[in-house]
Amino acid sequence: MSRTSKDRSTWTITALVAAATIGCGGYGVVSETAYDYATALYSVANREAASQLESLAAQIDAATAAGELTATESKWLGAMLADARDGDWAAARAAARRLMEDQVRTRSQSES
């Protein structure tokens, strides 16, 4: 094995071990309200329903102002909305889905 290949293999193994140890990021546990908005956002993004984005954004803003969403949850949902507003429906859909999937994983791990 050449030096470059060996260095690349070592780096790859180190990166995989680090990812397995600390996780790959993602979303932590969120409130039921945040989960519900992620579900709505996923639905809107799946249908590419641009006409519904501003109404959903206003609802998320209101929930944030009422203390029903944390600042972090609001930021995550806002990023999804920004992707959708930019026409990147796939990114918005993927982020919403990831948030929802992370809740299932997190909750099932805590029950184990």
C-alpha cells in the first residue's frame, strides 16, 4: 500500500469511528409542536405547495412567540422554510424527514 493510500485509509477509519462515537449530527429531541410543524413542512414540500409556505411560516412564528417552540426548533424549521422558499423542495423535504426520523430513533433508544 502506498503512503497516500495508507494515509487515506487511516483518515477514513478515523472519520468513521468519530462519526459512530459522536453521531452524525442531526436533530436532538424536539417538542411535539416542532414535530407537528416538521410534518406539515414535509407535506408542503412534498407537494411543492409554495402557496402554503407563508401561512406555515406565520404559524411557526406565532408558536415561537408563544413559547411553544424553542429558539433552536424555530431555527431548524426556519432553515427548512428557507430551502422551500428558494425552491429547493428536496432539501426542505429531506430536513423535515430527518427531524421526524431522529425523533423515532431518539425515543426508541431512550426506551431501551
